[in-house]
Amino acid sequence: MSQPEQKTLDEVATLRAELDDANYRYYVLDEPRMTDADYDRRLRRLQEIEAEYPDLVTPDSPTQRVGAPPDAGFPEVQHAVPMLSLDNALNEDEITAFVKRVADRLEIDGETIAFCCEPKLDGAAVSLVYEQGVLVSGATRGDGRTGEGITSNLRTLRSIPLKLRGKALPDLLEVRGEVIMSHEGFEALNAKAREEDGKVFANPRNAAAGSLRQLDPRITASRPLEFSAYQAARFEPDPGDATHSELMARLGDLGLRTSAALEVVTGSQGLIDYCRRLGERRDRLGYDIDGVVIKVDDLRLQRELGFVARAPRWAIAFKFPAQEETTTLNDVEFQVGRTGAITPVARLEPVTVAGVTVSNASLHNADEIARLGVMIGDTVTIRRAGDVIPQVVRVETSLRPADAREIVFPERCPVCDSEVERLEGEVVARCSGGLYCGAQRKEALKHFASRRALDIDGLGEKLIEALVERDWVKTPADLFRLDAERLASLPRMAQKSSDNLVAALDKAKQTTLARFVFALGIREVGEATAANLARHFGTLDALMGAEVADLEAVEDVGPVVAAHVHTFFRQPHNRDTIDELRALGLAWKEEEIGERPQPLAGQTWVLTGTLESMTRDEGKERLQALGAKVAGSVSKKTAGVVAGPGAGSKLAKAEQMGVPVLDEEGFLERLEAWESGRETEQ
Ligand code: IVH
């Protein structure tokens, strides 16, 4: 066998040091410095070299171990059965190769073998021990042999039963699974941390791991953690010749959560199909997965196959493209929103993240820039998951170029040059230009014309931009002064479409007070609040003349919203615009005070998963406008659950409790019926 060159020895030493350091930061400090993709690349390279020169393998090589030593703060727990890791398959050929290896070893036809497929949840692995059905201990994985006892923390997770359900309880059950945080929970936790100067986590996995390793279980309890089981490591009495999927169903009966996406398939084509299907759904699941875990389903065959040092021979992890990648921050632009909020947006060297090219990412606000310590020219790590806007999660300061530039938050609005204000205690900086600001004007007009506001057909984003840029439209009133001839002179605007637009504008003049109030775009006045205001005051004049105290008397209007409404109607330019709109023929029937139908009054609804035709916030607003309360969790009292793709525990709970569940189509049908007054109760 050939001897390695000095160059190879150096490479091995560097890779090991880098991997050890990454492990330490990731597992011990909860402060990852390396993306998974970079980590996997280095580990693969080290495995390749060690395969070529087996003499170089040492017991302490990162290829030979499964994790990092446990933290000192928690008692050590010896795992009765080691918690192993899995070998990876990086492409479909490697799945086929896995099936062939299994088939050759068992001396059977690979295409007849049943495999159980589950999402590879990206969270923190834990092991729970139940004796006579009672949870007695829970531990992290640690280095696979010794973990940390975090029983009190795990007991705070509602998805972990303290007692198993049912009559036929096993004498002993050691169940393993993943503790995860949904995208929704993760976003909410970070949003709160950003506001309160708390710890912002890079991704849901670190948030889950960090939350489990809190010395104070009350902190763990406050975190949106979920447990999902994927393996019965010990089951006594022995369930006999069961399959893995049967055991998972059994765990479900015992009250444990298992993956709703679990499927048993046959042969390599069945596996490849499953991986493709799950890959397509990945962005809609609502939580992070980094691949598919493939397991030989028959436990007898699993036993026959056994283990190699680091992993079982009967399972493999098919890896999806990484959700984090590194790239360069080329520049930062400042965007101005409808309410003047100024958001720094990172302009990135385009990079493919989990199959999508990303060239922009959110930097949130000035505090976030300071927290990240990011400069223009830096190498940054980007995370893209589900429908969440890509985020900059950290900066590789060691790679900072000499000509890196500081990011200077503008003192004047980049669009209209008005002063930028940042109010005491607020993290958001705003342009003070109001409707004088072109950016705010465009956003305000888009909102004014939108479907749930005045619903002006044919007045889209591009057209609004053209109208504002030419200064033809400064306020919503100017829209109704446009004539077809002038419109037809715009590029790409045919006579027919301009005629249609004028007709649509004319039609939009007949509206409702609630829609009109919503269309004005008053800060924090959504559809439900606008409807409440319209119903309470009955006429626009009464609403415009209301004092703060009168406004606070309206359902769901607190001091902040009342102040926004009051200030809005005190601005002379807003009053002028409203007068002009009325003079141009905008009209509505007076609202019958207090008599808007509220078919869902007294009911509580829950929205979960993603909706395609509207955002969850819109769905919530519409339900509230019908009198419903919208809650975050399902209980016996819940009147209904709307479940889109990615719905997880809430849907499962609703089904378990017999709470009615609507899919998006059913929800839309009902909404329309309720809103039109065709149906008065659920
Ligand atoms: S089975 C001996 N199933 O992946 C096999 N693991 O490298 C035990 N993981 O950190 C693992 N989802 O926590 C299995 N459905 C799933 C999984 C899963 C995530 C994690 C596991 C471990 C890693 C294995």
C-alpha cells in the first residue's frame, strides 16, 4: 500500500482540527460556526483519505465518534443501548447502492425488501425511558454512550407523555426521537428575542438544543418544543417478530407522536419515489428536515444485518440539499415599507440554498446588524427554510477582507430624503415623509387597490409604479382622475386595458365603510379592526370625529390602535384626501351600527399549516371579522381547525379530540358563505 505524502498528512490534521472545533461549537457551546454542508464536505474528505490510508485512522478521529462530551451542568446518563448515527446517501445512486449492500448481505432480492421511510427531523435527539408506563428519565444523546440527564426539562414538553396511554403497557420502553421547533415557533421566539435583546438562534435545531440544555426548566417550558418518536430502542416484553413500522404504530397507541409522513415502500425505486415526493413537500412542512431516514422495516432482518462501528447496516440517511450556505454580502439596500419602516436588505452574491437561488436576505433592523456584527464584503451564512424570507444567520469574521465597509444606517429616507426617526423603545426606524414619500405612496396605493380593500381590478404593482414615477398619482384620489386616453399612453398599455381599468375604478367607487377604512392603510388597522370601527361608528364622520377614549371603547381597539386612528384623522393631508375621494363619488351605505352579522361570535378557531390563497394573518382577520376568536392551540372548546399543508401537532390534536377540521378549499367556501350572510352558523 502506498504511503501518504506529507501534504496528505497535513490535510488530515487540518480537517480533524476543523471538525473537532465545529463539533465543540455546535454540540457544547450551541454556537455553530460551520454550515452543515461545509461540515459534511470536510467529513467526507477525511473519510475518503482514511479509506485510502487505513493506517491513518486513530480512535479519536472525528470519523470515529458520534458527538461531543456532555456538559458539566447535568448528570451523566449511560445509554443502555448506544445512540448511533447514520451513514449518508447523497444522491439516488447511493440509495440504490445501499439497497444492493443490504440485499447482498441478506442474500435476497433487494426489490422485494420493505423499507420504512421517515423525514429526518432536524432537531436534537433524545432518549426517554418509561417503566411500567411512567416516564422515569430522559437524556440527550451526548457522545452516543453517555448523555446528559435532562428529565425535568423534557417533562415540560407537552408532546412527551408523562404516562403512556392504554391498558397493555410495556414493562419497559426506551423510546428515541427528535425534539424540534417548528418554523412558526422559531420565528416567534427570535422575533421576541430581537425585541427584548435576548438570544437570537441561528436555526430551529440550535434553538431546540439550546432550549433543552437550560438549567432552569421554566425556560425550557416557555420554548415551543415538540417531540417526535422514531425508534423503540428497548421494548419489554419483547414484541417478537414485529416490523419497525408496526412498532411506530404501537408507539402512537401509547400516546407518543410519530411522523405523519411515515411510509413503508419496497425496493430502490420505492425509496427514490418517496425521497422525491418528500423533497417536493419539504418547503411546506413547517419544520426543518434535512433528509429521509430509510430503515429496513423487518426487525429480524435488522438484527441479521447488525451494525458497523458508527452506524447500523440496516439504515441510511438520504440527505437533502443544505438549508444553510455561505456567500458574500455585496451590498445593503434600505427598503421603505407602507408605514415608512426602513428595512435593511442584504444583496448577496447569488447562492443556491436548498434548491433555490438566493440573492437577497433580510437584515431586519439596525440592532440586528449590530448583533451580527456584519460588514459589506463579509462572508455570511444564509439560511432559507420554508416560506420564511432568507436570513443572514452569522458572519465569518475570520474571512473578512481588508476593504470591508461598515453598514451605515441612513439618517434620511433613501427614497424621499425625509428625516428617518427611531422612536424611544422601538427597534424599527421609519421615514417621516408619509405619503410625500414615493415608496410609502406606492405601498399605500397597492394596499388601497388590493382585493380586500377597494378591489380595483387591473391596478397591479407595475402599473402603480409607473403612475407614481410619472407623478400622475400622488394620493388615492388621483386614481379616480385618470382618464382612459392618458392611461393608454403608458408603455405596454392597450386601449382596451385602459378602458377596463377606468371601468374598474368606477365600479370600486361603490364600496362599504369597512373596506374604505381598511383601504386607508392606517397603522395596525387590519380588516377586522376596520370592520369593528365601521360597525361601531356607523358613519365616516362619526369615526373621523372620535376622540381617543371613544375609539378605545371599540371592540379589540387598545390605546396603541386608538392613537394611530386618532392621529391619522387629525392630519390635514389625510382629511383632504378623504374629502377629495368623496367629491369624486366614492360612496358606501351607512353601516347599521352593531348589526353586522357575526355568525362566529363566541367561537374559537385555530389556523395551522400554510394557506395558499392568503396569508395566515389574512385568514385570522377574516375569521375575527366574523366574530370568531383565533387561538394558538387546540382544546375541547375549539369550534374548528383550518389546516393547510405542514399542519402538525395541532391537526393531530384536533383529530384526536374530534374537533372539526377544514382544509383550505372547505375554509374558503365557508368563509364566503359566512361573509355573504348566506350561512349564519357553522
Ligand atoms: S433513526 C440507529 N430516524 O438523525 C438509528 N434518526 O444520524 C437511529 N434523526 O441525530 C436513528 N430523524 O436524532 C432516525 N426519523 C429518524 C430521524 C433520525 C432524525 C436523527 C437522529 C440522529 C441522526 C442520526
